[in-house]
Amino acid sequence: SQTIHQWPATLVQPVGSPLSLECTVEGTSNPNLYWYRQAAGRGLQLLFYSVGIGQISSEVPQNLSASRPQDRQFILSSKKLLLSDSGFYLCAWSVQDTQYFGPGTRLTVL
Amino acid sequence: AQSVTQLGSHVSVSEGALVLLRCNYSSSVPPYLFWYVQYPNQGLQLLLKYTTGATLVKGINGFEAEFKKSETSFHLTKPSAHMSDAAEYFCAVVGGGTSYGKLTFGQGTILTVHP
């Protein structure tokens, strides 16, 4: 069966510090991968999606970037965090239009 | 382009009462429709989905939803609420073509269940 992992589970970072969140999927090959952010009162916002290694599409211009160095690994990064980057970050994978979500990372930027 | 409207950001019911969470969608292509549930500080869990075929879809935890094309609706129901159903629920739609399975979510409905 397929599983999706995200780490860390929680993170507190100062403004201006870098960020790296990791997502890995097991039990499937060549999935589509997604990063979402859930900020208080703003619903789920799609940040990036990837249909293959090295193929990244950005949905929203922002302070973040994403990479997919391996088929089942998806990384969300920032060089300098802003207060507005705080939120709950969710990774998801899909095959045939159904998305399955990871447990999420709670990021607080102070 | 697709859009989803969830009517009611908060719904409160008594334990044992009917749960009805409303979702209307807009899609220029035949939609695939989903309901997800999110418990506090957790990821989203798939409750049920409609792709093709039978319009009444049964999901986990006793939930079901009916796809009504004429009403562009996909409301979620459960005959008898349980305390453990308290959570936030999201309706979502994906269209065909080159959408790469990108979901469009509603704003969510927080369900509160009173004893």
C-alpha cells in the first residue's frame, strides 16, 4: 500500500531564516506530487505541483520554491522566511485524479 | 475553470441527528468530485469520491454523497451524527484535460456535534 511521509511535523523558525520541508511517497511510481499551504481562515492554497522528476509548476508567485530530485521525493524550500509563510503545509500525491495527503507540517515564523 | 462553493462555514448538529453539508460546483468539463475530512492538526483524509457511474456514492464512516448534475451539487450526508464526526470537511473538484489532477477546494465546513 501507499504511504506518504512529511517532516518535520512542527517547525518554529525566525524571520529571514531558510526553510526545507521534505515529502516522500512509498508504494507507487511516477506520482503527481503537490504542495499546499493552509493558513488560518484562507482555506487550502495549491503552491506547487510536479508531474515528474525536475518538473515543477508554480501556482502562486511567492517566497517559496520546490524541487523534485527523485521520483518520490518533493521538497519545499525558502531562502528567507517571511511572517506570512506561517501555516500548515500539506504534501499530496495522486494517481488517476485522486489525491492523498500527508500528515502535514506546522510552520510558525516568528 | 472549476470552482466549489460550500454553503455554511459552520454547521452544528446534535449527536444522532442528520448531517448535511452542502457543496455546489462549477465545471466546464465533466467533473470528478471529492469530499475530504480534516481533524485538527492532521492531513486531509479522503471520505468519498465521484468519478463516473452511480451518482450515489458511499464512503467511509457512514457518509455518502449524491452527484446531481442538474443542480451542480454534491452534498454530503450521514443519517446519524457521532461525536467523532466533529471535524472540518472539504469539497473539491477536478476537471479533465490538462489539469494534472489539480483539485479546486471549497473553503471548508466545520462540523460541530453536540451531545
